[in-house]
Amino acid sequence: MSSDFESYEQDFAVLTAEITGRIGKVPKLVGDDKKQMVANVEKQLEEARELLEQMELEVREIPPQSRGMYSSRMRSYKQEMGKLEADFKRSRIAYSDEVRNELLGDDGNSSENQRAHLLDNTERLERSSRRLEAGYQIAVET
């Protein structure tokens, strides 16, 4: 029975490696290519879920004395699956920097201008805070 479990483990490892590679490619794609890649990843995630179910069934059939080790492995595989699903969710909505800049009309100067304004406003806020503290001190002294 444990040989079946180990076979499922190997299949799961190969499948998760493929999924991870494809998830990394999703944000860089656009249009139909992206839709096709998303559909492929969804199919592979479903296959991985089915493998996990098979592994759980195998763990239930393992004798109780060695079941603990396999149960802990299952927990780690489920966590890995959860991370893959979260990464996939993020990658579906992520855009490459080029697409993002095109959509937002970002150029390098606007970012620098925003930073300069932020620094100016921070300095002005600090000066105002110091004046308020000084006024408070005068009020306390009188």
C-alpha cells in the first residue's frame, strides 16, 4: 500500500512542479494565450486535488502504527496545494510591468515627482508638528 502512496507522491511532485512553472508564466501572457494557460493550470490543479484524494484514501488503508508519518506528509501536501492555489489566484490578476505601465500611462518621471511631493509634504508636516509642540510648551509654561 505504501508503494501506491509513494507513486502518488512522485506524481504529485511532478505535477506541482509543472503547475509552479506555468503559474510563473501566466502574468506575462495576454489575451488568448493567457486564457489558455489559465485553463491548463486549472485542469492541472484539479488533477492535483484528485491525487491528494487518492493519497488520503491510501493513508486510511495503512496500518495505524505507521499512519502518523503519512498523515503528516499529507498535511504538508495540502499546505503546498493551498499555496499553489493562492499563487495561481494572484498570477491570474497580476500584470507584467509593461502592461501595467501601458494601462496606467506610467512613465519614470511621474514616480519621481510623486516621491518629491511626498518628501516635501513630510517636511511640512514635521515643521507644523514642531510649531504645535512649541506652542503647547508655551501654553503649559504660562
